[in-house]
Amino acid sequence: MSLRHACALTLSFLILPVFAQTPAQTAAAPAPDPVAAAPSDAPGESPATVVVEGRRPGPGVWKVSKGDHVMWVFGLYSPLPQKMEWDASRVERLVGKSQEVLMPPGVSIGIGFFRSLTLLPAMVGLEKNPDGARLQDVLPADVYARWQVQKGRYIGNDDGVERLRPFFAAEKLLDAGLKKNGLVYNIDVRDEIEKRARRDKVKVTGTTLEIELDDPRRTIKDFKQMQLSDLTCFTGTLARLDDDIDAMRGRANAWANGNIAEIARLDYAERDEACGNALWTSPLASKTPALQNVPERIRAGWLKAAETALANNTSTFALLRMKDIVGPKNYLADLQAKGYTVESPK
């Protein structure tokens, strides 16, 4: 297990901004050319939605304003087409004219790099089921049968994954399924914006919630012994791979081509919320004050940073995950309720 996974095991679901459609919206939008056909491994499957290639503009920006102060909000999305190149020119101009860039919200456990190294022995086995259990031991028989089918299609003959907790097995399956369908998780868009800001000497402000654990060694030990309520997360992942990978390609296309009408019709995936709840409603969180009310604290922190930036700057550029802009619990609705004007891109 990598140090990155060990230090961020409880946080991975927070950076998986996947959208879901309602049943009435399952038809994928026609993909513009140039395109590349995504592979299909199962005989007899219907033709898959193609994934866009080449240079693409991405979505426009949302405008939040009060008086003559404005904040431009850009929506990050993942997964994206693997062979797409993002055209950053429109965004770079706005970044260069701004006095501050707000990075997207998230969470970080601040135990420090060198302290992390000392904790590595305790972290070994963190992703595995307690007491050496295998997935077959902890999953209902029908769910395990579906897992075997999907594992064979996307992961192959990997016995090691059978010892993972359902939460981590689900993430490995999802990553493999996306890769085989021309999609990939990446932070290239975010990194490119940050690099441009620093190059133009624009102030870059992080909005990550920093969590300090009083006793990280004890927290790790408790986590290793705890059963997560992650069956809903696991079954949701299986359902997505069965029914919705093609729709995910359509959503990635919508972001790449800046199709705001299509993006605005999408809802944040229930799977992601279920995977998050596997941690935030766990016994570990209930007895660890630092892990309580984390989603609410993340939201409050970003909104405070946004209001401060709007008050201090004539122009601010901010990054949010797309689901935090157009989802049912979007952050911009909170700003609008406080009297800010919010305008969607055309």
C-alpha cells in the first residue's frame, strides 16, 4: 500500500465527482467529432457512446457578483476522456485578471510527512478486511456473484483484491472500469489553473479543511478493527458499472464540450454519497471529534473563503467540483440566498 493511500484512505471518496442521471435522462447525447470509440469487452453488447478526443474548451464559468465585485467559478469534473486536451485559454485570461484564486474544497489529515513515516508499520493492512476476511465472507451471496462477473470483466485474475474491504474493492473496480472505457481520473485541469495563477503572481488560497488527530496511531488501530457499513457503496458501484458507464462517457463529453444544458440536468451520484457515509457515520467517526460533521465543515469553510474574497477583491477566480455548482446541494445556492447574484454560463 502506498503512503498516499495510507494517509488519505478515508478521504478518497471526496474527490470522486461523478454524476448520475435520472431514468428519464439515460440516453447519451450525440458525441461531436473527432471521437474515439471506447472498447467493449463483452460479446453482444450494444455499441458504446464514443469518447471525445483532441482539444476541447470545457465548460464556461459561473458568475457570482455583488456590486462591482465578481467571482468567476469554474466547475471541475472527473473522470474525463483520456485522450482529451483541455483548451485553457478562456480560463487563463480570467485567472490573469483576478486578484485571488480559490482552490477547491477538500479535507486533509495533518499528521505530517515524517510522522506518517513512523506510522507506516501501523498502516500496513489498513485497506484489508479485519481478521483476514475475504469479500466472499462479508458480502451477501448475490452481491458477491455480481462482483465476480464485474471483476472478471474489468480487473481480471487478481486474488489480492478479494481481501480488500468492500469500500476499497469498489474503488479499484471503478478505476479499472473507467480506464477500459477511455476515461481517467486526473487533476491536470486543477493543476494547470494553479500553475497559471502562480506564474501571473495571483494569490492562491487553499480551502481545504485541515484535520488534526490527537492520537493517529490509535485512530489507525481502531479503523483496522472496525467493520465499515460500506455495502451500499459497494453495491452502488456494481450497479454503475452494469448500467451507467456509457452514461458516464456522455457526461464526460458534456464537460469537455462545454454543454451546460446537459451538465445542468445531471444529479450528483448517490453512490458517492453512500461511500462517504461509510466513513462519516461509522463508529470511528462517532467517537473521534475531529471526524465529526466533516462535510458541513468543508462547505462552511469554502463559503467563508468565498465571501471574504468577494469582499476584498474586484475579481476572484474559484474552483469547485461540478456537483457543488449544479447538484441539489450546490454551494452557489447558499451565496444566492445571502444576496449575491449568480449567473450561469450561456
